[in-house]
Amino acid sequence: MTQELRNYIKSTEFLAVQEASAAVNGTIIDTYIDNTAGHHQDMAMVIAGAGEFGTDIDHLNIKVLESDSAVFASSSVARGGEEVEVGEGEQNVFQIERSKRYLRITVTPVEITSPSETPGEDSFLVYATGLLTNWAVPLPLL
């Protein structure tokens, strides 16, 4: 039986493209292939990006969390998922070495020093997509 690359990689949407005006939590990703602890993806590459910002937004703080709880009752920052600043039109690639079953991305907007307080000027576009794998070595960064 030949091994195929598609058997080792799972494409996943961590956060659908959306416009928001407050902190956003992405989809909770279950890294297990089935309910057997031995069948899971150990590595993840998450690409998170920002689109257009309203005039009151300076940048976004983005990080990847992990948890053993499907509802994220408690969580911690995933190894490789440390918080980064992402500016308008920029993206960041996270290389995650997970130690817990579930992953989720969080996005927090940071306003400029003196925001206008005009409705709609605190909005931003954001997205995150990724790959999960159970390879024994880290994914090559793009």
C-alpha cells in the first residue's frame, strides 16, 4: 500500500474571513482524527491575516491557544502560537507543536492612541487558515 501525502495533512479553516469590531475567537479545532488518542495531528501551520482596518484600529494581536476541553474551559498559548502584532494587509504564519487536543485562534484589535469614536471606524477584516499534520518533523514554512 502506498503512502499518500493527503493521508498526513488536513486543511482547516481556523477563522472564516469576517469583518469584526471587537475581539474574535476562531473555530475550535479538534486535532484528533477519531476518538483514539493515538490518531491525531501533532503539528499545525496557521496562517492568520488582516485586511482593511477602520481608521481607529492600529493593529491586531493574534495568538493560538490550546486546550484539553472542547469548550476551552481552560487554555494556554500553544507552543509556537505566541501573540504577535499584525498590521493592515499583513499576515503571520504560526508553526504550532501542540500538546493538547484542541486549538483555537484569538484576535484582539488594538485601537490607535486617540480613536475618533465614530461608529464603524473600529472595524477590521481578519481570517485564519491552516494545515494539520502528524509528520514527525516540523512543516517547512512557506
